[in-house]
Amino acid sequence: MPEENAEEPEKQEKAEEPEKQVTAEKAEEPEKQETAEKSEEPKEQKTVEKLEEGDLAYLEFDMFIMRPDGEELYETTNEDSAKENDIYDEKMIYDEVPFIVGESRFLSGLDEVLVGAEVGKDLTVEVPHEKGAGERDPKLVEVRSIREFVRMKITPEVGERVIIGDRRATITSVTAGRVRVDFNKPLAGLKVKYNYKVTRKAQTQDEKIKGIIDMDYGTSEEFGLEVKDDTLEIHLPDICKYDEKWFIAKYKVVSDLRKSTDLTVIRFVEEYEKKEKKEEEKKEPSEEEAEEPEEKEAEKPEEKEEPSEEEAEKPEETETPPEEKEPEEAEEKEEPVEEEEAGAEPEPES
């Protein structure tokens, strides 16, 4: 009997173990269901912004020439990349480039892929020479005399871009008395690759107008904009009055604004202020300022005039007392009387 009783608690413990496992499994089931439900919940999708024809956007890029022995950075919007690859030019502005989608701004192979490009995404495209700068023409390679460059005051160097007549050329070699120049486009016959990213897109009409000015003139700083219905007034900064670059750029600005906006009237406003009026206003004191000095002059005590140096050097003339003058005058008066007495003849005796 005691042995049977001892076996019973062992059986009870074994019976309890599967019950615990069952309850543990049941407890885990809702947790699994919760995690499954969470995973099934739709994730918040980020809005993907893509470019359409006519949009004004900004582009960053690195363009590489693809050669059999490797890639060579040819053009970039990144200043650090230009310095690292020894193509930095102080005259260049390294910044994102504004462009209108669908317009021929870059090589045709890049222009095509920009339609529908996602904003903010790093992208890559390879452009063959057929959709780039075209075929290279051997007939456009010429040899010129070095004297021609001396007359133009140019010291020829390999790789330098020069203007000969009305054409641009690249100097490819310099020998004794001879210079070889190539009138082909620098990228003619070459395959290129773009690593690019559309950084942003103009959202408002004002942003689009300023972007067009940036694109055609180089900067929109200090330009004032006033839009009323379908009329645009652009207030020009002073630099535009004298900048020859603006005289050409303004026609391109008008053309692009007409293509990309619904504006029908575009006015350019130049302001000229007369500076003389401002100078006169500065010179004329106010009534209060004019009264103040008069009051100050009235308050000043009268200053005695100091004698000049000559007057100070002159000795002071002292007046002689009248008592001293009288005897002298008396003597002067008596002298002629004495002369008369001395010179008088005696009267004859009768």
C-alpha cells in the first residue's frame, strides 16, 4: 500500500506536465496571432514624387567618360569631387542645376530618362555616343601654324579649349612650329555615364519663375516678382542695367516663361532714382536742429577781444598832468615878449 501511494503522486506530476504544456501553447497562440496581425497591417507608404514634362526641377550629377581602361570624371556639380579628380575650375559654379523636364538641357540620353524620374533617389544611366555628342569626324582635325596662335596672343597647351574664327577647338598636340586642333565636340564618339539625383521640384508659381531665371541668367537673387492674374512684373536689380549677359538672357527668360506657365503678359521694371534730392535732404537741417545752435550762441558769454601782438608791444602813452604842461606853455608865451622888449628902440627925449 505505501508503494502504491508513492507511485500516485508521480503519476499526478506526469499528468500535470502535459496540462502545463497545453496552457503554455495556448498562451503562445494569441501572441503569434498578434504578431501575424501586426505583420499583415499595411505599412505607411511614402509618397513617391516623379517628374512630368513641363516641371521645373534641380539636378545633381557626376558625368564619367567610359574608356576601355576605366572611368574618368569629366563634369560634376560637386565641388569636392572636382577637387579630388583635379578638374576644379575657379570660374565654375558648383551647385545643383535647374532644368525644365522635356526640354533639351543635357545630352539626349539623360533628357529622356528624366521624364518620370523619382525625386530624391540616386540613379544611374549610361549614354552611348549616338544619344550623346554623336560620331567623331576625322575631317574636323586640323594642323595649324604656331604663328597663328602667337598673333592671337595664345600660348598653346594640350587640352586647352580655344576659339579659332567662329569655331571652338581642343588642342590635342603641340610640336615644333605646329599645333594640332580638333573641332569635334569634346565628347564626340565617347560613351558616358551619369550618376544623378533630382534634388527637388518647384511647387509654386513663384518657385518656377525664379527657377527659370536661375536657369537662363545664373541667379535670381534681388529679383522682385509681382503676379496679378495673368500678368507678371519682374523688378530688376541694378546689375541688370549694365550687364550684357542679361540683355541676351531676358529673351530666353520670356520664351521659357511662356512655355512653362499660363502668363500672358510679362513686364520688366527698371527703377532709376534721382540722387540729388536725397543729398539736398541730408544737407537741409530740420527746424529743431536750426534753432538749437542759435540758442547755444545766445547762451555763450561775450568774449572780450584780446589785443593783437602789435598792440600788446606798443608802450602805453601816459598823459602828463596839466600842472606840468602850464609852465612850458607860459615860457613859450613869454619868449616873444622878451624879444620885443629887447629889440624895441628907446623913445626920443623931448
